[in-house]
Amino acid sequence: MTSKIRRFTHRAAFAAMAMSVLGLSACHHADAPTKIGFLVKMPEQAWFINEEKAATELGKKEGFSVVSIGTPDGEKVLAAIDNLGAQGAQGFVICPPDVRLGPAIRARAKQYDMKFVTVDDRLVDGSGKPLDGVPHLGMSSFKIGNQVGQAIADEMKKRGWKPEEVGALRITDDQLPTAKQRTDGATETLLASGFKKENIFDAPQRTTDDEGGFNAASPVLAQHPDIKKWVIYALNEETVLGAVRATEQLHIPAEDVVGVGINGAGEAFAEFQKKEATGFYGTIAVSSTHHGRDSAQNLVDWIRTGKEPPADTQTAGALMTRDNWQKVRADLGI
Ligand code: GLA
């Protein structure tokens, strides 16, 4: 054997070996059971509980497992990704506790070669733009906000309220783009209906839950004892419910309050089942079942087939009140 041929044989053998190793690992990946994480900022909120449940149920049908982890802060998010990496998960769905964690989350996911998609709250990069290459599924926020504004305007008309005698509590979280878009949409429609701009009061919230709503609303209500009729809106129904509790504490009668939320989840259902109507008039319901199921499906398809999900999927909502909540709930599969 000439040395040239020997070199060739060596090379061929090496190449064959390398290919079989690669082939093996590719095979191993395809055959490995699919496991994904479902990371949410507020694991105790009915909306997120339902999303996780829907993802887990889909997994039972489609043969993948879902590890649900509550991640209320950045440190917990990074620890959860490490945990998933150690368990051999191939990716995760996340609703982050802070959208500015985008670059950090992406870097950590890359360490484990994990794919990820966002649900509800879209991650941003250093300049505040949506994080590139991370598919998102969330509400059509501004339009849903418009529906909130319309529902409030219609109910004010029905009750015969004059614009000059009504105050609006706009509970805001301007750091969160989907929150700002929702409340901006509501404000736009309210103003178009003749609501007085100077009667809209901002109440910044620290957390997007009942407590956050209560704490944001209380001081603003206390500062305006002259206003007897209130409308309330925010990014979600939990926040609005917290604010409605604040009006009750100040003995503002339920018939003088029109709160309209967004979500259509457990707390709203409980409120609609109370014997007496409260200041919580309604909510724009969106299907948390679809959000959980579709975001998990998108991710798993991506892992299994390499097909990247759409960059931005936006979902729609419908007005849910005491009168129709069961029907709307059934229609949306919640
Ligand atoms: C945000 C809110 C949640 C819910 C989702 C839905 O994350 O905090 O309550 O409204 O959006 O997209």
C-alpha cells in the first residue's frame, strides 16, 4: 500500500467514524422523548394555571411532557432554564416576569441548545424592540383595549351617566408593552365616545395582580372624593378586581362603578357567580386554553420538524358579563 492510499484509507475511515457519531447523535435527538418547560411569571394566577393545564393536556395527546415552573423574577428564570437543561428538555414556552430579560434568557437557552417561544408578554432587546428570532403568541392588545373602552362607553350610556360626572381609573404598567397597548386602546375608544380627557387618572401598578390593582387604585380614589361615579380599566381583570375592592372599601356603591377587565379566567367567573352584581361589570375574554395549547404546539413542532413558528400570532377576545359568561366561556373553550 502506498503511503498515499494509506492516507486516503485513514481519512475515509475517520470520515465514516465521524459520520456515524454524528448520525448517532442526530438519531438520538430525534428518538429522545420530547420534553418542554412552561415558565410563567405568576403561577398562582388563573390565566396561567389554565395555560399550563392546556399545554400539559396537549402533551398527553401528542406524546411530550411539560415541566411547569413558576418564575416570578429573573434569577428564577435562569435557574429554571438550568434545571430544564439538566433534565434534557429541548425547549420552553415562557411568559417572563420582566420583558427586558430578553438577551439574558436567549443567552442561557443557547448554552443548552434549547429553542424557546414567548406567550402573552413579548421579550424585548436592549433597545426595547421585540427580541429577534423568538416566536411570540399573544393578545391583539390594542384591539382588545378598544373593546374594553367600547364596553365601558356602552354601559355608561345605558346607565345614563354624563361624561362630566365620571372619573376613569386607568391602572397602568407602562414598562410592559402589552399592558400599555391594552390601556391605550381603551383610552382611545373612551375619548372617541366623548369621555373627558381631564377625568382620566393614571394609577401606576407595581404588580399585575389583584394586590397591584388595589394598591394602585386606593390613593387615587382617595384623592378625588368629589367624583361619585367611576369607570376602571387595566391590563387584566385581576387588576380591575383589585381596584373594585378598593372602591368597596371606600363605600362607593356597586351601581356607581363600571370595571371592565381582560382575560376571562377563574376570578372573573367567581365574581359573576356572586349573588349581587359588583362594580366588576365585565371582561374581554380571550382563550387561555388556546394560548397554552398553541404556544406549546408551535414549540414542539419546531423541535420535532425544524419548522419555525410564525414570528407574531395575535389572538382576539369577546365581551363577557354576568349575563353571558358561561356561553362565552364555552365558545372560547376555556
Ligand atoms: C399579561 C397579564 C396576564 C394576562 C396575559 C394575557 O401577562 O399579566 O394577566 O392578561 O397578559 O396575554
